Amino acid sequence: MPVFRLFTLYINSPRRRFWVLQIALWTWYFLIVLVSLVVARGAEKFYLGVLHLLSETVSGLLLAVLLWVVFNRIKTDSVIKQATTSFVTVAITAGLWTEYKWVTFRWAMDRVIQLPTVKEFGEWYLFSLSVMSVCLMIYYGVHYHLLLVAEREKHLISQAQSKEAQLKMLRYQLNPHFMLNTMNAISTLILKRDNETAFDMVEKLSEFLSYSLDRDIEEKVTLESEIHALEQFIGIERTRFSDRLRFFVRMDKDVKDALIPSMLLQPLVENSIKYAISRSEFGGSINVSAKSIDNILIIRVTDYGAAANQSEDAEYRQSRGVGLSNTRERLDTHYGDKGRLEFLYNRPAGVTVLIQIPCEFTDESHL
């Protein structure tokens, strides 16, 4: 077992793995052809046959390496280009190998060099073509196997990141200050005997918490349902801020059913309330807009409240950016390089958080 583990660690490098595979493949080829050589010729010029076979194996290995170089250059190309280039390269390498084997074989056995007949060349060429085709198929097989392993590893990492993000999101969703302020507001309403408003606030809180906690962090929801949850959240916060908090949504009809990660926008809106609305004597507004351009979903969360432009001190600007780190991580987990988040300062005041992700829909929404 320790020897096997050491060997596994040794071939962990792609280059070492390639050479181990090549040596194993061509050693197997040498042994198989050697057995057939013994059966066919017996002891007659056996040593010459072995020398020729050794030369044939080495030349085949070198041509297979050339095949690998070409494969590495085309493996990211289109399927049609890969197929065409692979076919041409295999045909050429098989032809070169056939010619080399024939010439060296005739020289080793008869000390003469003569051209093969069409039938002889065809038989040898088909064998060479088969061997080179097998090499190429092995290259493709190993390549796609490694892609599958890498995708599996990426998925496992994504799951681990999602679980970590879930814990962080719970801290967002159950923000102690948010819950404390909400409970205080409800108790104040009850003391004032404003039971109708208190009941409405409890109902909105219940609906919001149900939405945020009943969903797995990896689940994607429609943009429309996410906006509805935001409206419940704003309704709760509006009890505290009254007319100081203004909320507007502008969403194109064709993106209402677009899918986004659950609770993606709430931390951004909460950030705006914390840093823009609450700090302004006259409050401010939060605008959420969504549209699709070239199959990219573009979402903007913009606030206009307390001054937040480029002239502000670095500490304040940094404090606003910290609240976005979790959203960035979630976009990276779900979309990788295809997810984008930008933090822009508006003039004369306020900020815009710009999100760009692939525009995805459920199958049902497109029926």
C-alpha cells in the first residue's frame, strides 16, 4: 500500500502521468508484437526481428508524442475542428510510421530497400492507423476523465463554499439588530394599541423569515419571488423609517421568471438602509432594476441617501464594501467567472451595486 501511494503521488503531475501512460502503452505493444513474432518466425532471424520491433516501438512512441502535441493544441477548439485535425494528423502519422517500419523491416531482414506493393502498404497502413487511432482515443479518454474529475472536485469545493456561505447568510438573514429593532417596533405598536399595524408587521416578518429560512442556500428562485421577499423586508423596515424609506422596483417583464440564488438581494438592500437611509435626516430611496441584455441578467441596487461619493474617507468606503463580500462569494460559487459584481459611487451621493449573471430560466417558464 505505501508503494502504491508513493506511485500515485509520483504520477500526480500531468507530465509524469503522460510519460507513465506512454511507456506502459508502448511496452504492452512491444510485448504483444514480440509474442506474435515468435509464433510467426520462431528462431529464424529472431534477434533481427527484435531489433526491428524495438526500433518500430520507439518510432511509434515518438510519433505518438507528436500526436499528443497536436491534441493539446486542438483540445479546446470546436468539435468539427478537433475531428478534422485529429483525422488528418492520425492519417499522416500512420503513413509516416508505415513507411518507416517497411523500409527498416526490409533492410533488417533482406538488406534491401524496396517499395511495398499497394496491398502490402495498405495492410501495414491499416495496422498503423489502428494503433495511432487507439493512442488518440486514449488521449481523449484521459482528457475527458480529468475534466470530469476536475468538475467533481469543483462541485465538492462549491458545496463546501455553499455551506460556509449558508452560515454567513443566516447571520445576514437573522441580523440581531434587525430582529431587535423589529421586536421593539412591534412592542411599541402594541403599547400604543396600534394592533392593526403590529399584526401587519408580524405577518410580514413571518412571511419574510419563512421565505429566507425555508430555502436551501443553493436553491435558485425567480426574480419576481425575490423582489416580493424584498418588499416584505422593506415593509418591516418602513415601520421604523416611515416616509424616510422609499423603495422602487423597475423590472422588465421578460426577466420576471429569471432565476437567481435565493436571498441574493436582501443583504444589498439591508446595506443600503444601514449606510444610506439611516444616516440621512431626510432618509432616501432604494431603487432595484433588472433587465436582460444578450442573455445576461443585469440587476442594479441603487441608493440615494447619505453622502457616499469618492470624496468620502477610506474607512467609511471600506465599511460599505465589507457587506458585499458574502454576495461576491455566492456569485463566485454559483457562476464562477460568469458572475460579476461591481460597487459604483453615484454623484452627488449614493452607491450602485451592479450584478451581472447568466440569464437562466426553468423549463416550465419557457413552455
